[in-house]
Amino acid sequence: MPERAPARTAVIDPPHHWLPNFCSWPVLFALVVIGELVALVVVLAASDASIPSWQTFGTASLFVQWLAVVWTVTLCKARPLLLRLAPWMGEFAAYTLMLVTTAAASWVVFAIDRNLDLGFIDAGADQWRFVLRNSVICGLIGGAVLRYFYVQEQWRERVHAEERARFDALQARIRPHFLFNSMNVIASLIRARPAQAETAVEDLADLFRAALGREDARGTLGEELDLARGYLRIEQLRLGERLRVEWRVDELPRDLELPSLLLQPLVENAVYHGIQPLPEGGVVEVDGSSDGVTIEIRVRNPCPPPAARRGNRNGVALNNIRSRLALHYGERAALLAEDQIGAFECRLRIPLQR
């Protein structure tokens, strides 16, 4: 018996935390934008009698942006410690760090401005009042910023929860009758054709290993193609000459990384909705092409008359795949389905780069 590829070891997901990764560029960019808006509001609010000058706005922007960078670096370095705390304690500690860094930075800036006589701060300003004023502004803005990140993390968690539910629904789509029919076919082959029975058992094991994997499991395009081939080999044992398959996928990059279970549901639909209802069967065509930016896989099968069709052709599997593509690739990936005269075609488009 040939050796099979070892099953992937499941990795335990880390617990979800509300605190974002302050070491990432999107978070830093968000803080920079918020800081610039704060600087503009502060300058406009303090200029009732005259139009604020660009110098005043530039000085305020420089100070606020410096504070934003200090916040980001501090929370980035403190994040591993904050994640060890209870959620409410982590929130309070992050909020306190923002206040402390603002107060310390304001004290340092005031001292430098006075000692070097730079003139950026009003000559009549008091140091304690300057520090207190900036700390109060930080308290208000910092609370809103942390609340924004909290809501954003909650939304992202809900999106991932929906993705897990969609993947669970996709896993449940391996129909019980397919398992029973496959086992009966394998049992009938054990004595007459043991080599084919052994191959069918291996293909069935690979199929269920993929279907029972984790919701965020990722594989390669080559593995997806092999999984679809294995599924079709099992169905060919059951349907015989009624099921014929034509593969034209030599142009596709087998090492392309992509989410699991994208292609197998399409060929399963082609057999279940297209070939099986037809007494004479038909041909399932799987074509693949690449233009250097995206790949396209087309699954085409004959289409029975409307009265003989089984339920909604654009059912759970197609909507499920579309949702998963949108989550992983956004608008750069798509699944198009076209009900043609006497045929049904699905076109799966995936970018070569995530």
C-alpha cells in the first residue's frame, strides 16, 4: 500500500482579545489620522478671535503626531503584558498608559521649549496647566480611540464567527448517501478488484480528512485538484461509463495557497445535479487557465431538463464559496455560475497573490 501524505496537525487558535495589534501599520495609520483631526479641532477651538495660522496648526500637528507615535510604540511593547490581564483590567491599563505617556511627553516638551527658548508654547502658559490640559484631551480622545478599536475587533470577531458557521455548513454537505454508496462500492470491489478498492478507500479518507478539518485550514491548488480527482474517481466507480471527466488544468500553479474545499463542492454539484439525473450520464469538464494575475477554473456539466433538476442549483455550496472568497480575497475573487442551454458552468476566479 503506497504511503499517504500525513494529515495536517491542527493548531489551537489563540484566545480572542479585544486589544488590536498596535505594531501593525493599519492601527498606526488610524492613530495618525485621528491625531491630525484632533490637532485641527484644538487649533480651531482656540482661535475664536482670528483665523489660525499654518504655523500654529503645524506645531499642534507635530506634537499630536509625536504623541500618536509614542502611544503606538508604548502599547505595542506593552501588548503581550496587557493580554495576560482580564479584559477590563487590560482596558484600564491601556487607558492609563495613554494618559501617563501624554502627561510625560507634555512635561518633556514644555521643559525643552522653555530651556531652549523655542517659542512654540505661549510664553504665559503654566507648565502644570499645559500638562493637565493635554492629559484631559488625551483622556477624552483616548477613550474614544480605544472604544473604536474595541468595536472594530468585535465586528471582526462576528465576521469570523459567520465564516466558521459557513464552513461548518459546507462540511455537513458531504451527503450521507454518498458515504453509504461509496462504502457499498468499495465492499463489492474488495474481492474482485482489491487494488481499486484500496485506492477508493484512500480517496474517501482524503475527502473526509479535508471535510473534517479546521474552518481556517489552508492548502494548495494542487491539493484541491487531487481532492476533486479523488472524489470523481469514487463517483466513477459507482456510475461507471455514465460519468466521464475531462481535465485541462496543466497551466495552473499547483503550489498556489488558497482556502480548502473550494473546488470539490463544484465537481460534487456537477455530478449530483448534472450527471446523476441523466440516464445517459455525461462529461464533466474541468478547465484551468492563468493570465499571470488571476487563475480561472471552469467546471462544466450537462444540464437535465428543468423538471428533472434537483432543487436550487445555486444553493448552499455556491453561496458558501462566494462568502468565503469574499472574506479571504475581497472583490479580487469571484465565483460565477451560468445556466446555459443544456449545460451548467461555474467559473472560479482567484488572484495569484493574496
